[in-house]
Amino acid sequence: MKSKFKADLSKEKKLTPLLDLYYQKYLKHYTFERISHLNQQLQGIDLILKDKQSEKQFYVDEKAQLDYINESLPTFAFELFYHKNGNQKQGWLFDSSKKTHFYALVTSIYSDERDVFTSCNITFVNREKLMDHLKRKGLNSTFLKQLVYVHKQINGKLEVKELHPKTEGYLFFSTKNKAEKPVNLILKLDYLERIGVAKKLV
């Protein structure tokens, strides 16, 4: 567990310069500050964007597909629940202690033969709009918790009637192959753009 955690941190650190380069290039109307304070990171703040005109601030939580280097996936996994010390815990998506305004989903991460990251895609997701959309579909935290409890023995994909599995999304249980046994809401990136809760930066 620890070695994988350290490996992920190392990858995140190596990815940061590329992300900052893209932010500088494509977020023309904003200044950004990278957060290193652990307490703020635990509140879902990796980055603070500040509008140059209004000076309004937005908290951004970066989520990178670091397990899929040199692959391009059409989906992203939003964490609903995970296990720690034998107890089920709230995942980051519905965690009310998070102050996140936007998720920066980092996908299609490519590196060269020297393990230097060369390109990636970044999709910004408005957290509040995503929550509202899921709520309107009946996929709120309470409903999903009950659903996960009923199907807790499942390992793998679970289709739900509220989402079209091919064009929108589904649930995925990793009960056997991951120590934290996460349950994720898998959503298609183009679906998030289509419903107006996400915008691709690059």
C-alpha cells in the first residue's frame, strides 16, 4: 500500500509542471496558486484559481488517471465509497467536508521513454452542477449508499437504470483486487460535456 502511495505521489509531482504549463497557456483570464498545505489538500483544494477581473476565487481538486499512463480512456471514476480499517468510508464525490468548486480531471496522460510526461487532457467539472444533475436523476448520496449496500458482494460493473451504460455511465465495485475496495461512479467524459457540467481545457 505505502509503496504504491509513494509511487503515485512521485508521479503527481512529475506531472505538475505539465499541468502548470497548460494552465498558463489556456486559463488566460485567471491566475493560479498551487497548494502544498496538507490541510487544504484534504479539503479538496490542490489549486486556487483567481479571476483577474472579479478576483473571485475557485478551489480546484486535481484528479489524474495515473494508473493508465499512455492510454486514453473515455471515462472517469468518481469515488463513492472506500474501506479503511474494515469500515466503509465516504468517498470524495459526496464528501461534504470538501470545499472543491471544480474537479480538474487529467486523462490521456502520455510519457516518453525517459518517463517524462509529454501530454495530457484536462477536463474541468463544475462540482455543484454535477451534484445537481445526479440529484435530478435520483442518484443522490443516500440512494447510492443503499444501492451499494444491497450489492456489496459484487465485484465489477453494475448497471443502474438511471444511466445508459454505453453513453452515460455505471457503478464499478473493486471489492477483490484493491485493498480499499472502492466503489466508483464511472461517467463518460463526453456525457459530462454534453449535459453542460464539464468543459475540456485541452
